[in-house]
Amino acid sequence: MRAPRTLRTALIATGVTAALGVSAAGAFAVDAASTPTDRPVAHQTKTKRVHVRTVKLADKVSRAKVYKTGKNRYEAELWAEGAQYGSLYTQGRPAYAQNNGLHVTLHPNGKVTSWVQQAKPRPKSVAKRVLVAAPTLADGKTKAKLYKLTDNHYEADLHAGAAHLDTLVANGHAAHGENNGLHVSLQPDGELRSWLDGH
């Protein structure tokens, strides 16, 4: 499975810094508990690492390779598409990081948990109906209330007395209706026409 474009960009941006052991805060934010200056001494002195497990992360693209580096000391390398893009280090307290909505925690016992922050949906814009005309149609009895919502979006409510007959919606294309020989056409620019059979 391919990583999302933003993640692949982050991988490229952080691949070099991760290899050099430099903080990649711009692309993979890590809290103070896991910054390079706070790395366990075992990591700095090249103590032998023992691979413990590889964990699939919540984004279904990334993996965490977990290593034991000493008593109560763990390191997790974060990988996607064959490239390492970050590391977490823990010694007695959790270490946290996040990248493009993927949140990762390395616990003091070497366990890795992760979750993906869902993007908030954009609120739907609700166009307000503005009454622009109230003509009588070709049969002399049916009334229309013509509303503008946006450019190229008009609606017409058709009434016979107190009874609501229909609503025509012209949102980018024309809308047509017919009732007992009365024909009505509403164009997306708001033009409303009506005619009777035979006329």
C-alpha cells in the first residue's frame, strides 16, 4: 500500500535527519521526552540493541520496529515504504510523536500504540433562500415564489391557493414541471416561464 503524498513528502524530509540522529520536528513532531538531548545513555554509548517486535501502526502504512536497549529502555524506529522517518526513545516514561495525524506512543515496557486523528469535515455551506419574485403563472391561478440561493441556483415554490403543488430546483441546470396542462420552466439564471397546453 502506498503512503499518502503528504506522508511520502514527510518521509523524504525526515529521512536524512533521522539517519543523522537530528531532530525532525518540522515533519515528525516529537515531544520533549524523546528529543535527541534526552535520549537514553544506552543509545548514545552504542549499547547492543535487541529487536523485540515490529508493530503495524494505525495508518496501515507505517511500522514501528521496537528494540530493547537496556533495562527499562526501548527504542522504536518508525518506517514506511522502506524508509525510516523517525525514532522514539523511552526510559521509564512514555514517548510521544505525531505525523500527518498519525499519533504514536512508545510505552516504558516497549509496547507501541497508535491512532489516526480524523480530519474534521468541512461544514456544509447552507445557502439562504432570498425571495426575488412572486409572479402569477399562465393559468391565472397558480402562484410562484421565486428564490435565489446562489448564482446559477434558483428555486420556485408553486402554489394553487393554499396548496403547495411543487418546488422546482434549478441548480446549474433547468428544472421543469407540469400540472393539469400548465407547464413551468425554471432556468439556473432565475428565468421562470409558464405556458398552457396548446399555447
